[in-house]
Amino acid sequence: MCGVLGCVLAVVAWQRAGLPYNEQGHYFDGLVNYHQQSVLGYALAALAALLLAGALAWVVSGTRRR
């Protein structure tokens, strides 16, 4: 579950990073105002979720060997 969440957040960060932000770091699509600083937040959340998924997989694989 954490791996899926990490992948989804990474895709969102990738898509938001490609938006044409103005000088103030804002992008307005007519409905929502996106901030360029939020890309870093999505990327860090994706990294944390993927690291947690990796750690959990490592723990589970270690307990199955016994």
C-alpha cells in the first residue's frame, strides 16, 4: 500500500513540476491555484512512502526466513 501511495505521489510531483509557473511561483488553471513549492512536498512524501514500503518489505522478508 505504501508503495502504491509513493508511486502516485511521485506521478503527481512529476506532473506538477512540468506546469508553467509564473515569476511568483504560481500556476492558475482557471479553477485551482498551484504553488511551485508544493512540488517539493509531494516529492518528499513520495520518497518517504517508498522508503517505508522498502523497509516494510525488508522486515517481512526477514521474518519469513525463520
